[in-house]
Amino acid sequence: MNCAQVKEQLIDFLYDEMSPQARAAFTEHLRGCPGCSTEVAINQKALGHARNALHGPLAQEPPARIHAAVLEAAKVAAQAAPEPQTGRQEGRGFLARLWRTPWLMPAFGAATVATAVFLVRVLKNPEVVPGQQQRSMDERAVATPAPVVAPPETESAAATVAGAERGNRKEDLPALGRTATPISRERRAARTRSTAKGEAADLGMAHKRKEVDFDAPSGGLHGATTKGGGAPSRFAEPPPPRHAARVSGDVDDLLKSADEELKAAPAQDRAAPKPAAKKAPSAQAKETRSWDSLGGVAESSARVNRATSQQISDRGKYAVPPPAPAPASAPAPSPSVTASAATEPARPSVPSYAPASAVAQPAPSRSAKVRQAEPATISPAESTPETRFDDVMTKAEKSKDKAGPSLEESIRKADRLFAKQDWVAAAAAYRDLINRFPGHKDAGKWRERMGQSLVAEQESRNPKPANAAKAAKAKAASEVLEGGKP
Amino acid sequence: MARYQKGEVAAFAELVSRHEKRLWNFVRRFVADAATAEDLLQEVFLRVVRSAGEWQPSAKFSTWLYTIARNLCTDNARRRAFRRADSLDQTPVPARDESGPHRIDKVAAPNGNAEKAAMNREIATRVDQAVAELPVEQREVFLMREVMDMSFAEIAAATSASEPTVKSRMRYALERLRVALAELRDADGVAALGSTP
């Protein structure tokens, strides 16, 4: 501690408001510092004198008259107050002051009127609480369930109605989407019933709600309602659940058409033109069919989308004009082309290089694919969707195992057709190769030759002087190719 | 005070008896004018009577009372400083060399030692004079501490100042007092307080 600190803490030292440690340090400094010691001693003595003067015998007494006057004033004040003021009475005084405030009475009156109006409205119509008037009748019906015991028919009818409504909300899209994986009608119906029952049990007042929502004029759903569980005969013919009908109808339609097409498939296969070439309908076609059957309807629809986009890109790539009617001299469609078109129905693809007849051929329907995938070996009468699906799978596996034409064989065939200037067949063959072996090292060459074939085909149909040179060039190229690749 | 709030006038009388002497010494030394001091003392108690309903039992009555007194005295001191005019009726402040009779002279020495009593009177006169000459801020702090026995924290609360500020004012007031009493000699003939360093 230094002298400045001693000066700062002088008052604390004189009035003994220092901590013991600080006081010890202060005293220690005073022992070694005569100046500070003298300073502190002088201040102590001055303070002592002041205290003696202020508190000593010289201290003055207040005038007596002041004492009397003050007491008189206090007495008057106490008498003037109506009640002695205590803590509790002070609260009463506060209330009294509050009552005297000018704005309190109007505010209190307004609040009273508002409360009265509220109570009158509530008592008049206890069910309708202001602020909840916008609540729908449905919510009220659910909120105040009535003890209605419906007979089983009634319950099922209500459940059906509830299920139908639920189907509108949730089941529509899944039902349509699941057509790719057929589910038995019984299973779907059971699911529908269970969900409908669950919903009816949850809501409890579904039938009553229907009664409120769909009253007689609309007919439809009113038949499925009841009052107090009575008149079960009204549910003799409950309306079929909409989504259930849609689902079952969808599956039925699918199965029916598939069965019909399965029956008709062999005859159509026989009626199909035999491949003029040595190769039979080709394991490729079978493989494609198998793929289609494995993929199912949903896959085929996706493939249609892909094929459409492929067609668009092909058209943009080769800038081929729309197919003209086939001239009489045009070569007959190659069986391979036909087979390819038949085996790839998803490509309405109408490969623009195909002959007009092939182009005009409509894309096979979804059921046609099923027909192609499933030979009519299973009687529709004795088959269920599951068994048919299993059979399709088995056959697809079998057909998958069968080996198609080898790569070399296909390449040789395509090159031969190209050399023969059978442009349509060559283009089809190269396209087949590209489709089968898209990652092959010669895929670029195949694509090029396919383009050349298409160009040559177009030029042969519409001979132009400008294109003659190209045709000759293509011919020369093919000759060279033929010579190089025997 | 709580009893007076319930209507006991006797309780208020007890309060007055307990605090009036300190308050008188404080006010009297603060304003240095007996008549003004009497008016101020009466006003302090009247304010207590008028504001009795506002007092909360949680508050210390002495602090509340002394704060009222301090505010009144401060306001009066400011008014006087503004006027800067002495009343013709006012008793002149005794100068250091004035030898006229003072009220302090009417008080007999308790120990009968005339010389020492005279010294005490002299010291008291000097102390009164020095206190009267202190600045208002230092005066109020010194009187509240020495006359009313308020702690520095209570003084700080009453004067709305920080405690270090209050201590600083106290230190300056003490230095002035020491200067005022420097030339006094105690009964032993030794310089009472010595000279200022």
C-alpha cells in the first residue's frame, strides 16, 4: 500500500469500514511512513473534536414548541382520517380510488353488456358457441356421437360408404398404381372392408354424418344411412364402394382381356408371316416378350414413354421426313423388321425408316404384350391372377434361358443385307444389333450404317440428282465393305 | 410508524421524541439559522404526518425521515444561494474573532473545568462555523454521518450518489474541518491538530 492509497482509504480507516487484511496493510504502511501517520493522526483528532462538538454536552435541544405543534398536527390528521389506515384498509382505499376513476364505470358497463350478450347467445343455443359457428356439421356430428347401434348390415353399409369416401381420398392412386402387381380380388376386397370398418369404428358416427351430409335428394348415399340403427332393409342394396369397384373392375378388365388375348395368341402367331430369312421369330423376340412379361404393365407403360422419347430423338437425329406411302417396287418388309416391330410394341417407334406398312402398324396394346408373353396354355377359367402371374414368370425365365442368334451371326447378317443394298432390312438389322448390344465397340459403325441405309432407302424412293451421288457413294462403300468383310 | 398508521397518536409522539434532537442538530447545523431550522424541523414532521400512509414497513423509518429532512434542507440551501440576500432579522454568523455571547456559552461545563469547558466551547464554535462553511454536498454528508449516524450506504441512497462519492465528500469535509481547527490548542497547550501538511 502506498501513500495515495492511504489517502483514498482514510475515511474507511477512520470509520472502521475496512476489511481486516486492508486494515493490517494500512497500519503496516503507517508504521513505515511518518507523513501518512501524521496525516491520519491529525484527521483522527479533528474528527474527534467534531464529534465532541456535535454529540457532546453542547448538542442543542430542539424548541419545545415544535414538538407540541407536530403532535397537534399528527392528532388532527389522525382524527381527520375516517378509519385508521392499515395494510388491508389501504387496499380498500385503493378500491375506493379505483371506483372514483372516471373511465372505470363506462368500461365496466361495456364489459357487462358484452358478457350479457355472450351469455344470452350461449344459453339460447348451447350447442353453438360463438366463435365455433363456422365449424362444419361433420365435426359436430363427430364431437357429439350418438349411441347408435347398427346391425351388421348397417355397419357394413356404413363402412362401405366410408370406405368409398376414403377411397376417393386415398385409395384412388394406389389402386391404379398397383395394377402392375395384380392382387387377388378377395384380398383387395378384404382390405377394403377392413379399412372401411376401421374408419367406421373410428368415426362412429359415419352413418349419421352421411345422413347429415348426403340427404335424400341426392339419393346415392342416403340409402346407406340409418337413424338410430333402425330400418336395416334400407341397406338391402348399398351402393358399391366406388374405389372398390374401380379396383376390382380394373383387375377384372385386365385379366379378361389378357385371357382373351391369350386364347387368340396362337392363331395370331400362326397368321403372322413366317420369316423369310433363315432365322425364326427369333429368340430376341422371345426375350423381348419375356422382358415385357417380367416388367409387367407398369414397366411396359414406362417403356412406351422411353420409346416415345427415343423416337423423338431418332427423328431429330436422322432428320427423316415422314414416311411416304410405300411404292409398289419397294421391297417387302423384312420378316425381321416385322418381328422387331412386333416384339417391340412399346416403341411405337415406328422407326421412321420402317416401311409404310410397318409404320402404319399400331403399337401393340398392353394386353397384346400379355398375349405375346403368355402362350394360351392356361385355361382362364381355372387360373387365378396369381397362378397366371407365376406361369408368366416361369415361362419368361425359360425363354430367357434360350440362346438367341449370336453376335457374329447377327453382324454377318446385317453386313450381308447392307451389301445387298437391302436398305430396310439392313437398317433393321443394324438397329437390332444396336438395341441388343448398345455397348459394343462397333456400335458406332452400326449406327452409321443404319443411317446410311436409311438415307439410301429414302433416296431410292425419291431419287434426286443431288442424292444420286450419295447413293453411289453408299453403294461403293458397301461394295468395299463387302469386299473387305466377306 | 406502523402503530401510528393504525391511528395511535402516542406512537407518533414517541417517534418525534426519538428523532427530534438529531433532526434539530442536523437542520440547525445545516441551515445555520435558528428560525429557518425551526420551520424546517416542523415541516419535516408535518410531511411525515401527511405521508404516513405511503410509508412501507419494509423501509427503515429513520432513513426515510432523514431523507425528508435532507431534501428540505437542500432545497432551502439552494433557495438561499439563489437569493444571496440576508434577512435584516437574521443573526449574523459569528466570525472567528467575534467574542459575543453564543448559546453554547449558556451550557455549563459538566466537569466543572472552566478552562476545558471554554476550550470545548471554542471547539464547538469552530466546528459549527466550519460546518456552516462547508459546501452543501459535503455538509449534508458530514452531518448525516456524524449527527444522524447514518452509514455511508444510507447516505448514498439518500443523496442519490455513489458510496465512493459520499466517502470522497466526507474526506474533503474532514480536511476543511481540520484546517478550521488547526490553530486551536487543547487544554494541554499543545497544538491540537497541528498545521496542515
